[in-house]
Amino acid sequence: MKNFRLVMLLILNSVAALAATAEGINFENGTWKEITAKAKKENKLIFIDCYTSWCGPCKRLSDEVFPLKEVGDVFNKNFINYKIDMEKGEGIGLQKKFHVGAYPTLLWVSANGEVVYRSVGFVKEDVLLAEAKKALTAGSYLIELEKRYAENPNNPDVTRVFLNSLVKTADARAKEITEKYLLLVPKEKYLEADIFELMAKNLYDPFSPAGNYFFDNRSLYEAKFQRKNTDVFVANVFYRYINFLLSPVKNGKKFDENAFQKFVELMESQQFEKRQFVTDNLRVKIFEYQKNWRAYALKINSLLAEDRYQNISSGELSTWYQPVLASNCKDVEVLRSAVNWTTLSFKNDHTFSMSHLAKNLDAKVKLLERIPNSDVELLQAKTELAILVELEIKQQKFATDKAKTIKMIEVLSGKK
């Protein structure tokens, strides 16, 4: 009888948990074709949560907002709800189709695949519900806005209105339309505050007319907007251009060495402080994208042998060993190098974050598991990881108990 009651209690708890989960947004499973077919049949908009596995705000939305009953009531009634990782499967094509440029992006799409409303970033319950209401009443505003631009691509006023909408919602087309808009306005306007802000957010080609104008007149910008702001502008444009140069390599194409050398000369002329760091990391990235792991490891090891990399942060080391960990590389020399980077990352971690230290050790364990005849070192790493995990649990418990004690003292002393 006692065992029967225990089983029944577990069943009831499971049912209760499922019921609680069902209160929030009910996301549909299936292909995009199946989702659009259902939307068409039920005459509803499709709500799409565009997320990635590494996006923190995306996880907060899923954990804190989407499960709420008030949110579920509105979304389950009015929309066909769909969430998809933009870096996997059909998500890759949908990311391009809907020009998703930041995460999380929330889309409301017609059954015909036209975006009628979009929002970007983490939002709380009340804001999300307000956005849903706007989506239901938006009509064809975004569709008409894009249509108007398509009919008047050389009208600066029409282009700016369309561009403002793209920038507001982190639409990936914002960079391209920014370049086109800047060609439509007189260069003298590049010094105006709103144009400079637009360039700061979306300019990615330092050799474009707008980029050339800035570098030819940098002293004027510094006088008007202060040196610290122009320095940030330069850094942002340079880092965007690096990604632009690397994009073809990521897609299996050849790296444009001539364009890069021209870029190096520009960094030199502007005395960009991090130009050597940028150059080094670009070379590392090229080998990563080419999956040339032997050259990748040799390049990183040569950098670590230089003085300027002696105090490299654990975060940077993490970005170096993670690609090897995620790959199917079996080269023992490369794996051994990555193990060494995890060890150095552990030594160079000054945050004393238990979870971060555990992440390094966990990576070390997984790398050692792929190296033959490393049983002794592997056992030691597993032991260290187990100890660290236990310490993290104790640290969290101590912090919780301390907070409770402080709360109790405040109550006893009459403080709110």
C-alpha cells in the first residue's frame, strides 16, 4: 500500500508539472511548410521565436516569459507558434529569408511568408503582450514600407524611413541599405549627428565613400563628437570589416589577401592600437574555417610564445580551444595543444568563477578522452572536475544561506 501511494504521488506530481508547462505558449513541431499550411487553414499569423543555442536572452525568454499563463492565453489563441534555431536545419534558410540579424528576433509572419511585425531582444511579459497586440493590428505596414522602398530606391526620404525600420528591429539588410542611403545624401551631411550615429551602427566597409570621407576628415569628427567616440566608431567599423573578409572563407571560398593588405595599411595609417591583435586573430580564424587544425594549433602556439600574449585572458583561450573541442579532429598534436590551452586558461582566470573554471576542466576532460594513452592525466582531470563541481555546489549553498540570514536579520531589526 505504501509503495502504491508513492507511485500515485509521483504520477500526480508529473501531471501537475505537465499542466504547469502547458499553461505557457504551445510551440508547434513540424516543417516550415507544415506550419504555414496550418496558419493558412486556421487563418492566423505565425509567431516565430528566432533563437540560437548560445543566446542568453533567448534562454531567458524561453525560461521566464514563454511559460507564463497570461502569455500562453494570448499566443495560443491568436497565433500559430513556432520556435527554431537559426543556425540549424531549416533555420539557416529562414534566417536568410527573414533577414534576421540579432537574437532573439521575434517575428509575426503571414501564412504567405510576409513579415507583418517584428521585435528584437529580451522583453518582459507586459511588453511581449503589447507587441503581440501591435502585430494583430499592424496590417500590412511593413509590407507596404518595403514595397514603397522597392518602387522608390533612389528617394532618400523613402529610403531613410525604410532604413529606420530595419535598424530598429536589427534587420540584417540594415547594413546594405545604409550603404545605399549614404550614396543618396550629400557628403557634407555625413558630419551631422544622426548620420554619424547611423554610420557608427551599420557602416562595415571602411573603403566605401562614407568610410573614405570619415578617414579623410577624422579631425573634424573628433572636434565635433570627441576622440573617444570616434575611436569606438573606428574599432566597430574595423571589426565589422574583418567579419566581412572572413565570411567567404567561412563559406569555403578563398581569402582575399589583397583586400586584407590594403586594410592593414589603413589600420597602420590610423594607428589602430589593436591592429596586431586583429591580424593575429584573423589568421587563426582562417585556419579554423578551413579546418586546417595542424596550422591552427601551430599559429596559436607561436602566438603564445610571444611576449604580448603572455597574459592572455582565459576568455580568449576559450575561444581557441572550443573549436577544436567541437571538431572531429583526431590529430594528437592538435588535441594536446588544446589541452595545454585549457590548462593555461585555468591559470589565467582571475574571475574565480566556479562555473567558468569547471567549464575549462570539462573541456580538458573531453579533449583527453580523445588522446590515446592519457589515462593517468584523464583520471586526474576528472577528479579535479568532480572536486570543483562539489565546491561550486557548496559555494551556491553558502550564498543562499547567507542571503537568508541577512533577510532574517533585516526582519528582526524592523527593516523592510
